[in-house]
Amino acid sequence: MCKKNESRYWIKFSVFAIIFILTTPILVIGQNKKKTAKTESERPQYRNLFKEAGYNHTAIDKKVAKAYYDVFEGPNKVYFEEGDSLGYVSDVKNKDARTEGMSYGMMVAVQLDKKEVFDRLWRWSVKYMQHQEGPREGYFAWSVDPKTKKQNSPGSASDGELYYITSLLFASNKWGNNTGIDYYKEARRILDAMWKKDGTGKIYNIINTEHKQISFVPEGGGYNWTDPSYHVPAFYEIWALYAKDGHEQFYKECAEVSRNFLHKACHPVTGLNSDYTEFSGEPHPTPWMPPGFRYDSWRVPMNVAMDYTWYGKDKEWQEDYARRFQNFLRSKGLDTFEDQFNLDGSTPEFILQAGPVKKLRHSIGLVGTAATASLVNKDKTSIDFVHALWNAKLEPYEDGYFDPYYDGLMYLFSLMHLSGKYQIIVPEVK
């Protein structure tokens, strides 16, 4: 998926400390190229909402290319290369590389056909983040110091593995497995290792197998609650299609459970969800932060838009959710809505710090993900969110705060979704 700021770093770090000190854990369709051939009517229709909003193809392509340049190549980039074959994405404020950013970078790279970037990120992940032995074998340390290569925390954040697996399966479909990296084999290594986790060393499957929901972290007490922004049902559908590991039916069931979970996790009026929840959808309280819609939560509308576009299996609820969510933000001012709320839409007393200042902002990351909900909202006025994103700029705020990492990646992902450039990557039919 996770982390916007320094507070998020210590939140994740604290989770592992608290888990081990205070808690006791509770214990297909194959990749047959002929079968992947579909008629155009059977394939998802990837709308270019920017084109529908009146922008021309050249300008749209330039907008996406500029965002990629800003995040991966420009003076404020978060992607850095090492030697001839390695590279990493860094949360530059906090001076670490995170599985969230590494796996996001790989997804961007495979979607935009940046094979060298993808391969560099994967090699760095394997060399410095992936555990090669012990109870965590196959999993990744969620935070690593890119200078010293020291693991800041050996534990995993489940969304990192989620994105690694899916992006590797897409790479296998896009580039094959004979160009230096066997992408399919690497994806299966993570999945096969995941299914071997039985609680030994307090390490588990990234999916809570009883509840069929992704865990916040796959170890200790963190196995027993979740983060709504980790619920990406479309990715489970991809696993069911292309992983070929014998768990196809389970993954399909997880996709349906995640869709139903979001019904319960999102407020019936505002559409807002808490950063952390129980598997029931009820907010999960933590010692360090009360429930609320904060940085992790921004990703939920984007995930809903992806599932709606790719699979469309929950359209009625998703359309209603998008309408409620965007109507709420519009009520706060299309160009002024802030980035943290209580679930009922009121202003929170607790504000999660971002950078050196603890304050609410009109953050470009949320501007982006809120705009992706226009792919789902049938109200034609929702195109205003698309225009708002088009006019937004990835640059420092008035107070000097700037986050090219989390804001930047959410901005880039959102542009890709709205321009139709974030797609299911199927094997080439020959």
C-alpha cells in the first residue's frame, strides 16, 4: 500500500513492538493463452475520463508523462538507481524505502512499460528487503534504510506483499519470464511461502484465513484486524486467474468478502472509513491514534474505482458509495476539503502529523483519489472532481510542506486510472 509521514513510520514501528509485548495471537483458470483471448465486449472498458471531460489525447499523455517524470526522474524524484541493476523508491522525508513504495513503483512500471525500472526495484527488494530464511521467509521487511541497508523493522506490512505479487503476475504476462527475471516464479515464491505460514514465530498468512480478509500485519495480534485501504478485491481476481497455485476459489471468495466488508466499513452517509478496522468493519482503536479517516483511508475510493472498472461485480453499492463520498467532499468545498475527518464528517480533535507541521490540508493525494470515484459516480456533475485534479499541481504547499512520495504516488496512480492507463495486463495472445 503505507505511509505519508513520520508519524506513520512510528505508528507502524509501534505496532510491532506492541504486538510482541502486549498481545497473544489467535492462532482454475490457468494461464492458457488461448483462454485469455476475449472479445472486446468481454474485456473491461477503460474509460479515459479526461477525454470525456474535454481534454485532448496529446495533453492527457503529457500530463501522465509529466507526473511520472516528477515522481521518478525530476529534481524532487523519489526513485533512485544504484549501480547497473538496482533501484529503490524512498519516502524521502523519512529517509527509508518501504514495501509500499517499492511495490507501488513496480505497479507503475509494469503499467507504463518501464521494464528496467521494474527490474531494478524488484532486485533491490529481493536483496535488501526479502527474508531468505526463518519464519518470515519469502516475506519482506516493510522499512529499510537505503543508505545503510539496515532493516528498520523486519516485519511485513500486508499491502506490500499484495502489490508485489500482483505486479509480478502482470510482469509475467507482459514481458514473459525469459528476460532475466522469472516473474511468475517470483510471485509464486511469495504466495507459496505465504501459505506455509502457520503461526510459527507468530508469523501468519497475509490473509486472515478464518475471516478471508487481509491482515494489518501478518504477525502477532496484527493478524486479527485490518486496514480498509488494503482491501483491493480486483487483485484477488487477478490471483485467481494467473497465480495457478491451487487456491483460486479461496481468492475469489476473498474478493467477495472484501467487497462486502467495504459496505460495513464505509459510513452510510459520508462514505468515510477509518484507517484501521476490525474484520467487522467497525473502527479499530489503537493506543497511538483514535479512529478516523486519515492518510491510509485516501486509497479506498481509488481501490473501489479499480474494482468497478476491472470487474464490476458490485456496481450498485459502489455507485452509491462514490456518490455519497463525493457529495460529502463537495459539501466541504471542492477546492478546499481537508484531508482528515471523523467518520461522520466532523473535524477531528486528533490530527495526524504530516511533515514538521500538525495541520489539516487540502492534499493533492486525496484530490487525486477522490477524482477516481468519478469513474463510478453516475452523476455527471462529478466531472468537476476530474477538472480539479487536472488543475492540481504536485508542488509544495503554501506552508512549505511537500510530499512527492505519498502525495506523488497517489497523484500518479489517479492520473493513470482516469486516463485509462491502469489496466488488467493479460498474456499476449499469439
